[in-house]
Amino acid sequence: MSATYLVHRKQGHSYLFRSIIPKDLQPQLGRRQFQLSLNCGILSRSKSLSLHLYSYAQRLYQKMRENQFQFSVNQVKDHLRIELAKLTRSNFVPVIREKDKDKQLAQNISLSQLSRKFLASKTEVGYPEKTVNGYQDSHKLLLQVIGDIDIASITHQDGRQFVEVLKKLPVNRSKSFPTLTVNQLIELENVQLLSPKTISKHMERVSALFNWAIKQGYFHQNVFRGKLEIDRRIKAVERYFTTAELDLILGHSLKTESIESNKPERYWITLLSAYSGARLNEVCQLKVSDISKTDGIWTMSINDDSEDKSIKTKSGNRVIPLHPKLLNLGFLNYLNQIKNRNQEKLFPQLKKMRSTGYGTLISRWFGRYLKKLGIKQKGKNFHSFRHTVVNKLSTQQVYEPFIKELIGHSHGSLTIDVYGGKKPLQVLLNECVIKI
């Protein structure tokens, strides 16, 4: 039995029940904890009684959060005494079930503490900073909705409430309405609400937190799983560029927006992604040394060989043959210019942002560029180059493992991932890259 809510001060005296008041209710009650005599000196019965009183106290605290009742500490203790008297008169001994034992593990672990443990574990095993920050944002939102309560007191109602709040929240809440509380945000009218995709992402992150908590033994159930119903009416969005759109994007307007505006990074980052399917940040963080010639083939190495670089997955570390089109357009001339200036980064004009990496400025510019071209619509953004490359190669029936090798996806097969090895550059160039 956890010493958290069972206290025995002296041999021969009664056991005491101790209630740790949830952090969000401590200012209201003015205490961190209180104790109550169980009038019982038998350990086994005292364990059962204290567990029952713990559950009863959590229900009282929940009623306070929902503004059903407002108690003082003495009133809470009076309610517990009445409940204890009922148990004593009926000689009833509550049974400690396995799931109740699990709840003991969760006792005295707050939601914020659980979040910190989770985030630390993900950082320790090398999750990208952007991914960790995404988890942190969803956890912060959950804390704002249900409070920094003991995880043992989190219920299915909290899961349902979180979903309902998400459906009423405006987009960019932190930037557009930094001073408003969640309750104030959901009352706003005539504002753009979170998209179904964003709502789903928040739920996935919170659900991942509680799946982790179960595996670590901190909690016994995931009350957020299955709470969000997927809207089947949502139409599929084409995320790749059509041939006509691609011709327009990579046409003369691109030079006007980049080379002629003294912003060559816009030109080469766009072309590198268009002819490789590489992610925006993978290209933006490249070093000069990541471009090299191997076995007579010019290549681009996507890696995380320094602290300022990150790769989304282990499979993301890869070497990509450069498309001949890039060489014909003068990419090597640009490379030599940067080398002659003794720059370490291939695109020294870009600065790393804490949460979004090196690609922030390019992403913002590209959104404006698409709008100017009349292409900007839902699902169309810089990441669409990646979808476009996969779509092009798939329609030409390129061998799927080659496509996955190119874009940095796992093959989904232990045999291929472990024993298949990397494809020879010449094969990847001729059978995949040239067909983009």
C-alpha cells in the first residue's frame, strides 16, 4: 500500500487517511493535504478503507471543478467522515481490485509531471525538436482545459470535454489571442476554427502521452482513445502539383522571385526539393560538405551529423543522386560560389528557428509565391513537392523500395530494412531520380 494516503504514526494507534489536494484546487482550499483518522488499527482493513475514501475524495474534488459544490477543507473532511461511518456501521470492507492498485501508482503524479517525464524520454531517445515541441503544445493545451490535476482523477468525461473544446478553438490562438483563457477563446464568434486535421493531431499526441503512461506503470487506462469521431464527409485533398502547376512554379517567375531578387536560396531549395522529394528542412539545413561526388555521381547527403541538424526518422539518413537537370541549370556554380566565400552552410542566408528549423522563411515565401501564381489552395504547399515526386514515380510504376529509399521512408519490412542495404547510386539515379 502506498504511503501516500495511509499513515500510521504510532504502534497500537489507529491508521490515518491522508488526502493530497490536487494542485488546481490548493489555492481554493488553502491547503496541500489533510489527514483523517480511520478509527481502525488493522492494516488490511485500513488499506481498503483508505482506498475507498481516496476514490470518494476524488469525486468530491471533481464536483468542485465542475462548480457543482464549493467546499472548505473541513466540509470535505465532514463528507469523508460520514462516508466512513456508513462503512463502519455496515461492516463493509471494500475490495482492492487490480485496476485500483494501478491508481495508487498514479497517486501524487500530476499531469504536468507526467508531461515532463514523457517529453524528457522522447528527447533522450533522439526525437526531433519540432516533434517534441508539438507534443509539448498539445500537453499545454490539455493542462489549460482540465487543469494540472493528479492523473488518477482524470476521467472519460475529461476526454470528451477536451474534444469539445478543441472543436471550438480558433486557429493561431497563441499569436492572435495571447491574453485570452481557453474559456474565453471558445466563446469567440466569427473566427476560423481548428481544422479536423489539427484537432486529430492534438488528440493523437495526448493519446500517445497516456499510452506511454500505461506502459510506464503510471496509469491504467487511456481515457482519450476513441473520443474523436472521424468526419467521413471530409473530401480527399490532392496534395501534389499537377504538371501545369509544376511548370508554372518552376518557370520564369521563380527566377524573378529568387535570382533576380538576390535571394538564390529560394531558387535552389525549390529545385532541389522538386527534383528529389526531400523535405524542406532537410534541404535548408544542408552544409557545403553534404554535396559531393561519389563514383562519378554528384550527390546530396541528408543527415544529422551536427547538433543544429535533425532528421525526422532513422530512414531519413540517406544519400540522393542529384538530378541532371540541377547540374544543367548551374547548381555546381552556386556551390562553388558558396565554397569560395568559406561558408559552412549551403544556404547561409537562412537562420534556424527554435521550433521550425531552417525552413521557416522559405515556407512563408513559398506560400506567398503560390498565391501570386493563383495556385494556393488547401493542401498545396512546399511539402507538395514530396507528394508530387511520389505520385510521378508511382504512376511510372517505379519499384516501390527505390521510391522509399529516395524519400527516406522505412521499407516496412525488417528483412529489407536490415539486410537489403542501400541501393547503389547508379541504380537509384537511373531507375528513380531521372524519372522525376
